[in-house]
Amino acid sequence: MILFRKKYLQYVILIVCSVVFSISLGKVCLASRPERVEIKSVLPPDAIPAIRNPVFVSAHEARLDDKEPVIGITMNGESHAYSLYLLNHHEIVNDTIKNNAFVVAWCPLANLAVAYNREIKDEKYTFGVSGKLLKNTLVMFDYETESLWPIVYGEAIGGRLSGEKFKKGFDCQKMPWGAWKKLHPETVVLTHSGLRTVGSDVYKNYHGSNKTGIYPVKNRDERLRAKENVIGIEINDKHKAYPLSLFDNKKTVTDTIQGLNLLIYSNKETGSIMVYDRLVNGYIIDFEDNPSQEFVTDNITRTTWDLENGIGIKGPMKGLFLQRVNFITVYWFVWADYYPKTDIYP
């Protein structure tokens, strides 16, 4: 398989540059599916070729620049990294870690990466790029039934599997390669046709511009800048956005949504983002944020926590894990278009 066909890449970039208009999962209620009429066709299916049989190399062999952004995922003690420069040409990777089949999807227009378990009703599915967009975000299709899967919803909205949902989502991190490698030195890295990296971001001009996708945004919201990066959380049909600028001088924010006590963690130095339930072993813990400290101690149990991994490392809760809550990081214009009634913290 070759990199994204050059003529299609040029076509997409031309559109982007010329259009002026532009989780514990059990606790997260996915929104009801939108009308299929909102889906827009941009390219033929498979014009952007998804990776079906990924090949990996060790961190030592990767040859990525430390500043090169990657998407990282850890499962059952094993870590995989995917260069965004490479994902720009493929957008979807069908991967497996220790018999857990999952799909990693990257949408450069929305600055959004997600990962889902790709086993549905005990059957394993393989996903590709449909060439369609919903609210300027990637829509996948599965090769087995050709059903359509918008990546924000994690639910099929067209085809034989319509109404089916991915049973599980996985945390995926977007951060510089150097930071991911330091946190996960045993990680392996996606390579392709012998290439270790493609070396540049073909969407650099788009990310640095005021352009908002390819199609006009239906629900514009001027409360934040259109391309402000936000952490988006959905709990029982309640939506809230946390601008990443909140974390310029701190690492943690505590909040409550629909009775769920949340800890939002963002480490600007590494790019790592996590969202946890603060209820642990019967206690609702709280923190005094100190951005200079690598670990934090809660005010309730006096346990010291490693928030990169959500585990108590010293004190009464040592060895206990904070329960993770699903979230996405995405451009504000996309989040607000999907959820026009969203709240913003604070």
C-alpha cells in the first residue's frame, strides 16, 4: 500500500485552503444519531487508504524527531505510537494488542483522535475511510457491511449495522514523540513501507489558519475561538468543554457533571490529558494543584497520586486506580457544532 495518493491529497488541501466559510464508557451516554442527510461526500471510499495490516518498529528504530506529534495508546501494558504526519495520509489504522482488536482514527480537520474496540457482537470488523464527513469530521465505514460510522458518535448511522455502537473506547494521547517515548520507553511505532516518518505536516497551513473545515459550520459559537482546543466530556446527555488554555499554569481542574465528580488533568509539558472519577474507595478526593510537582497529594486521604497513570503511589490509597472517564480533545468549532447547548468551564 502506498501513501495517500498525491492527487487526492492536493485535492483535499485545495478545498481546505479555499473554502472561506469555512471514559468509563458505562457512564457516558452517546448522543442520539443525527439525520443521515447531514453527511457530506468529499472523496470516493478508500481514496485515503486506511492501514489494515500495520507494521511496527522499536522506539530505537523509529527515527522520529522528538517534536513530531504522535497518537499513543496503551493497553494491557503494551504501547503503540502512530505519527500524525503518517496518519495524515491514512487517517485510520486497524490494529491489535494481545488479541484486543481496535481501530485508531485521526481527523486532521477536527484535530481529533479516537480509538474504539472493533469487535461488535463477537465479530471483528475492519474499517476504512468512507470519503464522507459529518460536521467536518471523519466518517468511517466497515468493509464487511459498508455501514457508516462517524467517529465522534462511535455509532453506525447508515447500513446494516445502523444503531450498533462500539462497546468500548480507549484513551489515546496526542503528544510529542519525545514525551511519549519518555513515558513509554518500550513503545513500538507504526512504520509503513519501510518509512519511519514522512517528515512534515501537510495540514500545517490549515491548523495555522482561521479555516474551519470544508463545509460551513451550522452551529457557530463565539464564546471561544473557533480553533481553540478543548477537552469535551459528555455525561448522561450533558456536555461540557474545558479549554486547554485553562491548564497554562496548572495541571488539574475539579468539577461535577450530573453528579459525577471529575478530575481533569492536563500536563502542558508532555501533552498528556486524562479525565478521572474522583470517587475512590468511598472518598471524593480533592487536590491543591502545584504545577511544579510531578505527583500530587489529595487533601482528603493524603495519598500521593501519579496522574499520568491514575494510580496511588504513596499513602492509604497506594496501589488503587482512579476510574477513567471518556473524553475527546477537539477543535471548539466542531464540539460546539455537535453540541450547541454545551457548557464551558468555568
